[in-house]
Amino acid sequence: MIRRLRRAVRRVYRSTVDLSHPARSPLGSAVVNCVVYEDGIRQPGDCPAEEAVRRVRKSGRGFVWIGLHEPDEAEFKGLADLFGLHPLAVEDAVHAHQRPKVESYEGALFAVFKTCRYVEHEVLTATSEVVDTGELMVFTGRDFVITIRHGRHGSLGPLRERLEAAPERLAMGTSSVLHAIADQVVDDCLAVADAVQDDIDRVESEVFNESAGRAGRGDAGRIYQLKRELLELKRAVAPLDRPLDTLANRTLPGVTADVRPYFRDVADHLARVTDQIAAFDNLLDSILQAHLAQVTVAQNEDMRKITAWAAIIAVPTMVCGIYGMNFEHMPGLGWTYGYPAVLALMATACYVLHRSFRRNGWL
């Protein structure tokens, strides 16, 4: 019941709006939005990037935030030329599949994050997808923020709304946006780790559920699937340690000293996720070993039962084999009660063996 309630809450609070939809992208197929912020306040109306930059640089305060979703080279070339982005960073941003990192290019900062999403499923199977990952690239400069999202999740729309509700944070500059993005990425990883824990708890309870019999001893395929999905989460989380350490402790262009302590807080949250993943991996190893041990014990029990029944059947087989040799002179052949006596002897022997095996736990 508790697990079902958790899943229902996650469905309710998960954002269902995909801001990359063409109906919400009036500025182009890849551009989600282009917004100007001055003194932490969003300026009304969307405008082309050139006009937004002209407004910001003319006023001398604020910045422009441009969001894109999976742009190609042609779509991104104009923005790259407008903001003077380094070609290597532009190539990484367009082609994706990059390792999380933070790099400085001529006064601009380029950060790569892996985004995570928990895939809801009613029943965990050996082929269930549990963790889905994407990528989020961020360019920051003195007066601009460019976010490039790859994948069908990790929308920054809710994050933008939260920041706009706290203009004092946006007034701190572009580094505050970078911190908010990093914080959301790590928080999403925390949520995924908590959801994966529910799946692990369920598998663990089934493995050690003695009352459920064979059906409750777990499935090695599901355990291996959880380990594979946990590895996917680890690949997204573990490489974030170095970029966050760089943002928290090094002097970088656009990252003010006031914002660096916030990155250290994000790094602390990341350490918690990393510890959780390591604990989950060790726990799954223990569950798998327990499952294999239970399978071995079950096989031994089956072999004992088979051996016990074979021993019981061997008694009448032996007696029938002896009297089936057709010798003329054998004890009891001429006795009137010989046949029922032999049947009684076989039944008694089988009963005694059955009772003995039952008493020793073999049957």
C-alpha cells in the first residue's frame, strides 16, 4: 500500500508538460524560449536572440536565458556566432553523449550534466526499464545563459518558474541559474534513487518471503535487471563529482564567490546519492547470493525427496524381482498365505521407510 501511494504521488507531482513541443516553441523548432531578465525580473514578451542580447547589452544589466531542445548544427550556428562560443564546446553540445564536465572557454563556461528519470512500472520484470537518462548542456557568460536539452525529460520549465518566483536569486547573475540547474539535476537523481529503493525492497521481500514458497524466492533476471539499471544511474551520478568540486572550489568565469558555497551544498547532496547507489549495489549482490543459495537449497530438497521415494520404491521392486526369478524351490511358494504375507511385508517396509524419512525431514 505504501509503495502504491509513493508511485501515485510521483505521478501527480511529475511535470507532464513538454516545453519542447512545437506549439510551445514559437521561436523555432529547437528554441524553446528566449527570455530577458533584468534585476531578477523577467521582462515581458519573447523576442529573437539578437534583439534580446541587444537589449541586455544596451541596458548594461541583466542577462538573456535561451533554452533549446536537441538543436542541429545549422540551428545552433547562429547562436554560437552571436555569443562567440568555442567550436569544441559547440560540437559537444550538438552531438551530445558527453561525460559530465565543466570547461572554461574564453570567458564563457560550458557545463554538461546527465539527467535521470524513474520509469514507472506496475510489475518489475527481467526487461523492465527503470532508469532513463538524458543530457543537459549549459553555456554561461556575463550576460547570457544557454541551455541545451537532449532527451524527452528534464524540462527546465518548472525550474524557470521557481526562479522567477525568487527574483533575488536571479539578480545574483548567470551563476545562480547554473547552480539551480545543477541542484535540480542532483535532486532528480535523489528522487530516482529513492524510487529504485522501492523496487529493491520489493525484490528483497519476495526473496526472503518463506510463506510464498517458490514464487516468493525472487527472480535472478529481475535482480540482474535492477543491477543494470542501477549501473545506468551510477554512470549519470558518479562523474558529476569532479564538475561540482570544480564549481565549488575553483575560480571560474561568471561564478561569483557568493554562489560557490551553494555548489558545495549540491556536492553534499551528490555524495548522498553516490553513497545510496553504492549501498544498493552491495545490497543487490547480497540479494542475488541469497537467491542463488535458496535455489541450491531447493534443489537439494528436491534431490532428497526423489532419493527418499526411490528408496521406498526399491523395497517392493527388490521383493518382486526376487520372486520373479521363477525358481521351483523358493520359500513360501507352496504356502497358502504366502502371497498376502509378501504384500503385507512390502507394505510394512514401505510404511516404516516413509515414516523414517518424514521424521528426518526428507519428505
